[in-house]
Amino acid sequence: MLSLLATLFLMPANAQRWGRVQGAPVTVYSFTENVNTAPEVINIFYATQGEYFRDPQVPRFILTDREGKWALGIGGYVMARSEFDFDKIVDNVDFLPSHIQRGNGPSTQYQMDVSTSTLFIKLVGHSRLLGDFHIYTAGDWRGDGKTLRLLNAYMATKYMTLGYSTGSFMDLAAYPATVDNAGPCGMTFYRATQLALRYGFDWGLSMGIAIESPDIQATGNEYVSVGAQRFPNIPIYFKYQIDKNTHVRVGGIMRDVSYRNLVNGAQRQKIAWGAQASTLLTMGDFHISGQYTVGEGIGSLINDVSNVGMDVVPVPEKDGAMMMLLTDVWFASMQYNINKSMFVGAVYSQSNIRSRKGFAGANPDMYKRGQYVAVNMFANISQNMQLGIEYLHGWRLDFDEHTYNANRINLSARYNF
């Protein structure tokens, strides 16, 4: 990328036809002779804008080619949070019920975080073979030692996505806005390398199916080994779009979980599954959304459960055997738009892990249930700057029936560029 930019700036003056498009929603620089109107290719940036609250906006500055068929945007946002825990703490920069402190310890904690600030590069274009398409890569600074971490790297057309991105067993448009980066504990969220296909029918109906790389998270012991997986995850969904901001969606996922019994050396397999229903309803200035998910062997796909290794667990008193636990999670949220630049929201969420074959008795201090409440307000004080304030309360219930709770106040500032 640096070499490309250097080449552009070192071109002879008569070939370097820079110009600023007047009246465009973004600042466009072009190599064309006529730059009085924004090229049509710029519209692809808006048509492919992400549905999730955390997705970056259309980049402020865009570079187009001589023919107006390609455009390159570099953008992102700087995100800063200030967090204060009281009456027990969450041992994580994100508010995860599974990380609520157990037993005695500090009752207050102050943290600041900028590691979710995001930088992206997006190339959009149009071709006879692919139609409108875009190539996108993005990262934040949550890698080891606050280094760059890959969030997205994919190519997408109207009907296909190929690369690394958020999974198809997710309804991003239904997810609530929170200052907390993780969001509700009962929300499905994961990323995977994938080939995802989608197709739209008449009357607002669409469907999608994908092949995704597996990532199994397990609680093991000296009698079992969970390593390489043999088959991909296969999610599928159907979505009915009533209008731009109202839809219902149902989906499912099938996974293969492979492990080795170290007692007899046998390779074993289990079929994991998940089912999901979600919706986003818009009534004037009110937005109501929710999601319910249930399944076995899907813990790594769920926001908070993914932190405790519950896709597959050992069977107590049966060395070398493993099993999957039923997990059901859900959230419900509401948002009210006070005006065009300010809104308030609230969300309640719950995650549950169901014991079987004596797992609870053998693991009394393991995470059983989490609950998450958030109440917040966001204000856009300028076109690119958004401020937020949020109160969070969470509960953690372990299999020994002991309950722990924590509170947090979050403040945030996000500047898009």
C-alpha cells in the first residue's frame, strides 16, 4: 500500500489530475478530467455499509481511478472508553458475566481502553462478471501486546463472500448498540474464514448458506485430546425483510466435533447443532430487537460462553469420553431516537449452560448462567464524533448455585474518519 501511494505522488505533474468533488457526501479525489459530480462507484461504499453498530462508516476520503470504475477508501475510527467498576469487578476490559470476580477481592476498579480503534482499507468496483463488488480488510489493536489484530479480510459480491469475516450464524442488523465492546452475553458473535452464498427472492425473502472454518473450544483433561477438526461449520438462514428497518430471521448451524480418546486411542466424532430466531422491529422512533439461540456444541459461537470452553467437555467418571452440553441464550433490546443526533437504549440478556451426566457435581465452580443489563445514551455532537454513557449490571451463577454480581459505568468517545 505504501509503495502504491508513493507511486501516485511521484507521477509526472501532467498525469496527476487531482480534483475534489464539490457537494459530495464524502471528499473524493479523482484522476479524471471532470470531477464536478461524484462518480457512481462511490455509491457502492454506501450500498455495502456494514449492518452492525460497531462497523466503521463510509470513509471520509476516497480515491477514484481515471474511468470512475474503481474507488479506494481508507478510514476507520478512534474509540476511547473509560470504565469504572463498583460493588465487585469484572476481570476484563469487556463486561463479561463469566469474568465477574468470585470470592474476596477488590470491590472497585478503573480502566481505560482504546484498543478497539479500527483502521480499514476498502476497494470497490464494478465488472461485467461480478457486478458491484468490494474488497475489504480491517483490524484493531487487540492483538497480543496491543498489536494489530485482523478483523476482516474478504472479497464480496451481491451473491458471495469469500475470506475472513463475521459468521453467517449471526444477525448483525438486530444487535443492540452498547458502549461495552462485547455486548450482551446471549448474543452470537464469532469470526471465521468462509465461503458464504446468499440469494434474494421476491417479496423481501432471502436466504444464505456458508462453509466456515471450524474453531472448537473444549474443556479437556489428561484422558482426551481435542485437536484438528475434519469438517467445516455449515450455517444456513432465511430472512424476510418487511421494510428497510424491520425483518425476521431464522437460521441453523451444523458442526462436527472431533476428539481423541487417549485411553484406547480411538478417534471420536459428535455432531453439534444450533438453531436461532431473531428480529428487528421499527415503529416510528422505536426500535425493538431480540434473538434466541439454542444448541449443543455451539459455546464458542456465543459472546460470553466462548470464554469458558464449553463446546465439548469430559464425561465425569468415564475416562476418555466427552459430551456436549445444551446451551440456550437470548437478548431483548429497545432503542428510542430522541432526535436525529441522540438516542437511548436498554438491553437484557441471559446465557444458560445445562448440566448432564453429573457435570455440575463434578465441576461446582464452573460457569452456569450469566445475566447482562445495559442502559445507555448516545449523542452525535458532530458529523464524525459520537459520545456515549452506559450503566451495566451483570450476574454470574456457578453450578454450585453461588451468585456473584458486578456493576460498571462506561463512558465513550468515537471519532470516525
